Amino acid sequence: MLTKTRARIALGAALALAVALRFSTLRLQSYWFDEADTALLVKGSFGHMLHLLPDTEASPPLYYVIAWLWARLFGTGEVALRALSALCGSGVVVVIYLIGRRIAGVAAGLSAALLAAVAPFLVWFSQEARDYSLMTLLVALALLAFVRLQQEQEPNGRALAGWTVWSGLALATHYFAALFLAPMAVWLVVTQRRQRRAIAASLGALAVVAAALAPLALHQHNHARQAILGGFARRLVQLPKQLLVGYHSPGDRVLAVLSAVLMIAALGWLLRSAAVRERAAGLVAVLIGALLIIAVLAAVGLDYLDSRNMIAMTVPLLALAGIGFAAGGRPGGIAGAAMAAIGLLVVVTVDTTPTAQRDDWRGAMNALGAAAPSTARAIVVTPGQGSAPISIYLSHVKSLTAAAASVSEIDLVGMASRGSGETPVPPAASPAVPMLGGSFVLVEAKRAPLYTLERFRSKNPHTVATTTLANARLSPTVPLVYLQSGR
């Protein structure tokens, strides 16, 4: 049996592992599109950020308000800004421990905490300067208060107040928090009859929050849908895989199947115990309720299913897994350790495999280097939505809006294309030489795992039409054309 001291040491070890995995490699990967947008938003004035938010983002403002304040203290560099998410992600591990312990004891809590510490999907978004990690933490805190309300024999005003506050903050962070809060609300209304008046007041307060956010949500509606790619059926199939082992890494499909088998075994052990099954029923209801809501929304034409929007699902999922493994005795402990080992393997593999990482805008811009002194060069970049990371990683550039430009160097940069969960493929060589004429000679060609760079130079400046530059792009997508002068 675990003593309090041993339990604290074990929790501390799980938390230390979580912190190490999240903080130690914060600078390993470049900012990608969305993170660069965040960095640029919080870099400006507070009023300017709030002015731009409705037209540039698809989320409520709470995360950006906190990130803006955070950036005033620590800056907007990759480590500084991502550290906020890493801190939230580390906190999720502790909250999942408390949920598991509350339902089925210390061993269940520790098992759930270990799984959360090494969960690839949680680690990934703990290293992303976006709102997902904060939303997950707030939903986890709401779920902990929800579990307390379930188990208290007498009405618990503090737990209900906590659930209301955490739920409101979660809604103000990410609209998809509602997928998990709604099943909790229904469950409380049905099961907590002695607190119905207090629960009604709580739901009224949340309705006020939702009403306040509604105009912004409607304004951001189209922007949110445009960020989701692929058919609903495919995304639905990808959801469990990505929740278990993340987006993409070598051997991830095999590891996803193994993790799914272990997860099913954990649920089997959980279901064998009537007492544990009853105490964990609320978590199951939250999972099923969230899936039902997203399916109904898709059926009526409001398809927003995306794994990152569903990241808070990992909280009840990993809590249930930890409870199940603890209920399975020695075999359950071995299975839980195996699932944790798979998670750790995936995290380490992602950290050591460039093609499993985010788009390498930093690497591509560093490969470009600075323009030669007293010369001008054109830079043609695909895909065209890369303006935010370019503005972060490349200085003294401006969009080429004129019909032509006089340049002595033309650089073509193409970022690797990738589908969700697929290996990225950098563009092949460009047929740009005949397009650019005989004056420009290919002097450098680099095909890195996540980008392709081709550099053309001429002895003297030549006027080149902007359309010619755009047509020389490395990928078929719409390009960005920049002009940069050496200093």
C-alpha cells in the first residue's frame, strides 16, 4: 500500500517528468503559422490586439489577454511564449491525478498522472503558443469540481462555485470547451436534485458568459471553419489515434493500435468493479456527450471536428485509463506502464525526427541568410499564408506590390506539404530557369526535410515582372513575393 510520503514522491516524479518533457525542448521547433499569428498579436499594444482578434482568430479573448500580459514579462520568443502553455500543460498532470484519486484512490491518480505526463498530444500542445493547453487545464479543473459534486453526500456550494468559475473561464478561452461542459451540466441537473436551485443559478451565470461571447463567435464562424481540412469521416477516424499518440511519427499507426488495445483493457478492468464503475460514470458521460454533440453539429452542417479542438477529451480519457489500470492489479500496472512507455517513445521520437515536427520556417529563413550588401533580391515563398512566420524570422522585407522589380538575386522557398497525420514532402526542383531567362543562374539548391530552397543570381540587376516571379514558385499554391534589400 502506498504511504502518503511515497505517493507524494511518485506524484513529484510524474510532475518532474512532465515538466522536463514540456520545457526542455521548447525551442526545438520553429513557430508555425498559428503560433506566429499569436506572437504578432501579443507583440503589439493591448488595444491593437483586441481590435485584430475578431478577424484573425477563431477563439475567445482570454488566452490572448493572458498571453499579452505574459509577453510583457517574458517576451514573444519561442521559449518565452510557449512556456505559458508548458506551465498549463504541467498543471493538467496534477489535476488529472486529483481526478483519478478522487474517484478510485491514490494508485489510480498516480497511474493517470503518469499517462498524462507522457501523453504525446498533451506534450505537443504544451509546446504550442496557442490556447489549447490553457483550455485543457480549465476543463480539467471544471471536471475535478464536477467529480467532487458527484461524490458529496451533502450540497457543496464551494464545489459548485468552482465548477461555475472554471467552466466560465474555459468558455472564455475556447468555444469547444462547451462540448465538455454541456454533458457535465446535464449530468448535474439530472443527478443533483437537492442542488437544483443552486445549479440553475450556476447555469444562468454560464449562459450570461455564453451570451456575451456569442457576437464574437458568430463573427469568427467562417474563419474557424476554414481552418479545418479533410472529410468528416476521415477526421473522426483520426481522432482516437491522434488523442493517443499525436499527429505523426514513425510507426505511429502500430503504436496507436497498441495504445488502443491497452485502453480497452483498462476500461475492461474498470467495468469489472461495480463501485468504481459507478463513481466513474460521470467521466464516461462527458466523453460520450462530447462526441454526440460534435456528431449532431456535423449532421446539421456545423462541422468543426478537429483533434486539437477535442484535446480536452484527453482529461477524462486518461483519468479513466489510470483508474482502469489501477483496478487491474499487477496486470493492470504492467499494462499502464506499457502505455506510458509508448507515450514516452512517441514524444522522444517526435523530438528527434524533423519530419514529425512543425513547419520549419525558422530553418528556411536562416537558410536564406541576409541579402548581400547594396543589392536587392526577390523571395518567392509557398504556401502564401506564411506571412506571419516570415515577418518573425526575416527582417527588412516587404511585399512586392509593384508590377516589376530590379533584382540581382531570386530565392524560391517552398515549405513541405502535408496532410493531417501524413509525412511532409518538400517540393521538388522548380522549372524556374527558363522562366527567369538566361541572366539568372542557379547557384544553390537545398532540399531539407521540411522545405526546399533554390537560389538564383545574376551578375547585374535585372528587371523581372512580379507575375514571372510568382510563376516560378516551387509549389502550385498561391505564393508570397517579397523584396529585400541588403544593408
